Amino acid sequence: MSIGAKSRSLRGIAAVVVLLAVGATGCADVVEGAKAGAKKAVRQRSVFSLTTGDCYNPNSGVTDTEEFSVEVVPCTEAHEGQVVGEFKIEREKEYPGEDGTTQIADERCPAVAQEFIADTWTVPEGVDLFYYFPTSESWKTGDRAVSCTYAKDKGTFTGSLRSDDLDADQLAYLKGSNALYEALWANQPEAEQVEDDFDGYKKQAKSVGIALDMHLTALKGIQQPETVKLRSQLENAAEAWKKAALAKDTDAFYVAYDLAFTGIDPNKTVAARKELKLATTVPADDAEVWAD
């Protein structure tokens, strides 16, 4: 989602409307509605002022293309979104266009978000990654900020998404696991058939194999029984990914890929996650992919 440049505050107008409504009717239900309106009005903030950790309700809808201001609320209250990280576009001299800024956000927001939410399995169902980025107009005023957020298109959720108080074993596991699945999806070829982009699929397999090796190295420091068992399973998967990356033809690739892909099925990590006291409910999107 992009953002636009507009007056930072609508509080004065909103307050006048509230007072007129109260004066005109005096009804109890209108008074309560006026109080709610006033409460929302004083919580309005420019999207330019959002900071990491802020919980908010967009005024125009989560998926609208532009947003000028949002209602910032305590995270203990029901809300539609939370800012989970931010960065500035620094290497672009000219405005990269909406497609260009979207691509930059696509590439950087997942990594930025993981610094805030180490365990993505804790994210409520229906809550997805969105972002606010500069428009061509706000770029001219010096705006270079991208706010990475997790938000719910329909409905609300309660509580902060921040992952706090994780121990060394938990962090080691999550860092490797997150990198593994990021390597898988970030390198997913557009072609649905391996025959249509054999090199692309082999490149993906190589990237996943490298990430999986790093994950296995981190897991060696965790000596809990279920995690040790998982490491053994992932070692077999790593070998399959390497074979897929080196496959001479598509038939050999398919044989290796079948073992490789099923070897990193998130469902097979649940026991280790439970042992490490991490979230154990496989995200719906992942569950659907590995159910096929």
C-alpha cells in the first residue's frame, strides 16, 4: 500500500462534528457514539509518524491503495494491524515507481519483520504482511520510509505480535527455520512445470540446500531429543536438495525433489517445536501446501 501527503491532523474537524452531534440531539446513544468518535479522533496519526510496535486501525481499509492517517490504539485493544518494522529507501535517486517500491518492500519487509516476530507461527490466521511506502508525490517531499506491517483484511486481532524473552535454543532454531522457508519461497520459479524453467528450479534447490545446511549447523548446538531427531530427518532432506540442484535431467530432478520437499514438511517439526516451547500450530497456508 502506498501513502500520500496530507494534513497531519483531522482532530479539529472531527471534534467539531462530535460537539455538534451532541448539541443537536442530547440522546444517550448519540452521546456514547460521540464519545467513541472523539476517542477515535484524538488517536489519529499521520502514516508518516508510525513507528515499530504501533498497533493501528486504518481509516480507508487494509487493502486500499493509499492511506493518509490511521487510528493508533493500545495493542491490548482489538485492532487491524501492527507495525513490525521500518526502513528507508536509500539507494534510489529517482522515484522507482509503484512497482519498484513494491519490489523493494517485498524483498526487505520479510527480513525486517522477523526481527520483530521471530516465530511467524504465532501470527493469527488471516493476518498477513502489508506495507506503507512512498508515493511519487511524497517522494518529492523527501519521504523515503517504508513501514512493514502485519494486518488483517477482515476482522481484528488482539495483543502485540512481538516475540519476547526467547532463549538461545529457541532463537537458534527460529533463525535457521525462517531462513530455510524464506529461501524456498523467495526463489520459487514462476513456471509451474519444471520443464519450463529447469535452471530456475535447480537454482531454487541450491538456495534451499545452502539454507538447510546453515539450519543444521545451528541445530547441532541443541541437544534435546526431538530436536536431535529432527536434525537427522533434515540431513536426509539436505542431501535430496543437493541432488536436485545437480540433476542432469528433469526425471532425476523430480525424484530428488519429491524427497527434498516432503523432507521439510512443517508438520514434521511440530514435536521439536513443542519441546522448545514454541508455537505448534502449522500456519494454514503452509498446511495447505504440504497437504497436496
